[in-house]
Amino acid sequence: MKGLYFQQSSTNEVTFVFQERENLPEIEDDFVKLQVKACALSQINTKLLAEMKMEKDFFPVGREIAGIVLDVGSKVSFFQPDDEVVGILPLDSKDPGLCEVISVHEHYLVHKPEKVTWTEAAGAIRDGLRAYTALHYLSHLSSGKSVLIMDGASAFGTIAIQLAHHRGARVISTACSLEDKQYLERLRPPLARVIDVSNGKVHVAESCLEETGGLGVDIVLDAGVRLYSKDDEPAVKSQLLPHKHDIITLLSVGGHWVTTEENLQLDPPDSHCLFLKGATVAFLNDEVWNLSNGQQGKYLYILFFYWRDFLPRNLRILKDVVQKLSAGVFRPQLDEPIPLYEAKVSMEVVQKNQRRKKQVVLF
């Protein structure tokens, strides 16, 4: 039985390799033996793994999984053999999701609705978690709010737009190409405005202020920002991403800026402008639910919805994501599924951030 792993060289070059795995040992008390039916591919944050001292010679690949329960440990209370489940493996998982049979702690899984396909379940679970975290926990989205979602045609951007519309928000988005613009204009319900930034000539702040009557946008979810002038950053980044000053300018009074830029630097004038607006800045790190034991309860709230009295608090974020997927609120942007033997090549593309749609391996 083979699994996909990656190793990192001294020059930080990542290579992916298939390795033969031994049969799983006897299942532990709180663990589930799972036959993987689908696993989505996502970029690996090697910097975070290094910071968390999780570096290994060979690190397992693939964390967003869906499959069938084969066996359960003696203390497992929520699953039984033949249950269909979906979940996200923890950062320190010993097993790769890109393997036919794995062992998973039951608190990282939720039941998969029958009407949701394996590909949809694995392909939407992580982006759904990120969107829920950004719009629910970090920016407190409610009906009537205006939201700017940068790069809305990406796999994550699409899910974020769908969640914002579901909550009754007025959504503005940016498009990085003509193809993305046409895709966004076809979405239903329609977006309030699609801002084409592909030619670098459109000013995002001006477009947003015009759309909101000068009031500004209540919530901004970025896909990265420029920290310096165009001359000091790569041409592609400076063309497609807004400057941090643009984001601050287009924020409304009391607005929320949710950023994916982990190295964001705010100068005193930037902070003063945010202070005058009473605005907030939050960092979107979807791994925070795994990294913090104290917050794991909220993670499983998003995962597991409302089994309030029966589930530990760490069984709640993913169930809500799965329920929205089943109800048609989330319609993930998926590429054609691929077999396991193509996962190595596909992961090389994903790791270079060269794929727009979510790629899923179907077993």
C-alpha cells in the first residue's frame, strides 16, 4: 500500500515521492480506520511546519479527505463501520491522506451527507472552513453588509462569495483575468460589481467607494496585498494585488479587514487611519483551529453544527460546512478528479500555486 510524502532539501526545494507503507497497526482507542475515497490537494505551508518544529525526513501529503469507516477503536462514540465521513487531518498526522487506508482520530471527522459526492466533500471542506472562519468568526458578517472578496474566481474565493450571499451580504469581487471576470459575472445571485484588475489600470479603492456611495466596504477579504511601491515588488504581484493603503482607504467606518498576508506591515499613518475609522485587522490562518487546543471546540462547531449536548466542543465548524454543501449553499469550483498515480505531478503544480480550481484525487 503506497502513500504520497514530501521531503524538503537544504535549499528548501520540495519533492514528492510515493513510499510503500506497512499495514496499519492495531487501531487505537479513539481512532477510526478509514478507507479513503477522495483527497483534495492543497499547497503545503513548509514555513509553518518548520516554525512548529514538525519537520521530518518524509512528511505525509494530503489532509482533506472523505471516505468509509472500516473499523473503530473501543472508545469511539460517533462513528461505526460503513459510515461515510469527511474531515481534515491534523498537521501532525502520521498518515498521508493520499493513501488507500489510514487511521484518524474521530474528532477530525464528521458524517458526510448521502447526497454529497466524495469529490465535493473532499474538495470543499477546507475552503469552506476558511470562508466560515473569515466571514463568521473574524468579521461577524450579517445581512446587508458589503463585502469585498479579492480574487473571487479562485476555489476559496468562490466558496467565500457563496457564503457571503447566503448571509445576505452585498458582494464585490476582483477578477485577475478575462476568464475570471466572465466566470464571476455568471454567478447567481449576481455580484454587485466585478472589478477587472488584470490590466493593472483599474483602481480598486475608487471602484469600491463608487459602488458604496463613498461609505466604503464593511468587510474586506484579501488574497494578499502589496506592502511597497510597484518598483519594489515583482511585476505580476504589483499588477494584480492592491496596495495596503488602498485596502485601508476603501474600508468603511467600523470595517473589518481580513488578510492572508502573514507579513503585513502597518506604518504609524496606516494605524492612525484605521484608528480614526474604528476599523479592525484580522489574520486568516485556517490552521489556528489545529494549533490551539483552547479553540478546538469552535473548530468542531464549524465542522459539526449543533449536537450541543452530545459532542465535545471541538466537534463543531466542519458539520456546518458539510450541511451547507448538502443544501447547495456551497458549490465548489473543482477540476476533473484524477487517480492516485497522477497525484505526484499534480501536487508539484499545486505547490507552485499554478492551479485555479481545486484538484481532487479519487480512489
